[in-house]
Amino acid sequence: MGLTLYNKKRNFEETTEPTGKVKKSVSKLVFVVQRHKASQLHYDFRLELDGVLKSWAVPKGPSMNPKDKRLAMMVEDHPYDYKDFEGTIPEGNYGAGIIEIWDKGTYSDVENSPRDEAEKKLRVGLKSGDFKIRLFGKKLQGEFVLVKLKGKDDNSWLLIKHRDEYAVDEEYNSEEQTKEDSPINKWLSENKKPSKKKNSQNQ
Ligand code: MN
């Protein structure tokens, strides 16, 4: 896919997002999950492959419960440097809003093969629409799969946790796992819609 679309969508004189350059990690492949308050609050799930971050927007956020099948819409590749991006995208720009890192770490194929072999397997998995991965994050750990939905438009996938020692059975809500100093939480609490309760004094 490359970074042409990424660069085309953005005005780098206005946004502080990194410009699109292909670049690779030195040892382990990296992943990042960003929480993004744009017109809709969602999560962006990104996996390094071939010098870019393959990217999916996950409206409900990832889950550690294997029963959850989280819709993941594939979006344009993002540059490797995006793994560190946090900040505010000014109004009027693509993806305007706030981005904060929710989880990051390294990842591999499920067998945790050496880098070259892992990348080969990952390319095949991604292409086949049955993309099995192993995450080494702080919140997200163990095996996951991204499954491409057939018969839907080309961009729809499901993100599912595989049953392993890291999987949980209780309800999992990524919104309960946000960091204490979250700029998005701050924004949300300051911009609560006024409650629709009737004011009894005026009646
Ligand atoms: Mn996003």
C-alpha cells in the first residue's frame, strides 16, 4: 500500500503527525494501539510490517476476551514513526482530535520465529486474510487473529483474542484501561453534554 495515501490525506504544515517515511525497527517488530478521539472515539491498531504500520480502526477497542469479535476496518498504512505519536490534530485536518497511546510493545508470528522468518509468515497471513499474531504489550498479550470478512467490502476485518493463558473470561472494556493522565478522558469530562433532566425549579 505504501505511504502515498497517508501523505495525501495530511497537511504537514498544520498537523504534528510524522511525515510518511518508510523505516524499520532494529530488532523486534513493533505494534501500537492508539486511542483516538475524532468525530467518533475509536482505537487504532497498528502492526509494523515492511517498514510501515499496517493499520486498522477498531471502534470498540481490542478485547482480551476470546468471545469478543471486534470489528476492525483496515485503513491506510501509517509511517513507522507513528508508533510514538500522541497529540492533538487541529480542527479541519484529517482525523482532527486527540490521539494517545493506549498500549505498545513488540509482536511476532504466533511461533515467535526469528525476524526474517516471522516477517515471511506475517506477509502470507496478512495477504490470506487470516492474520495470526502474538503480541508482547503491557495490556495486550498472547495470540490474536485478524480475520478478513468475506463478502463484505475489502476493508472489514475482525480482531479476536485466541484462548491462551492471557485470555480473560470476564467482560473486557478497553475504556476502563485508560491511563490516569489521559488527555482524552480530561477532554471528555470537560465536554460532557448537559444532562437532559428537567429543571424542576422552572416548572
Ligand atoms: Mn484513528
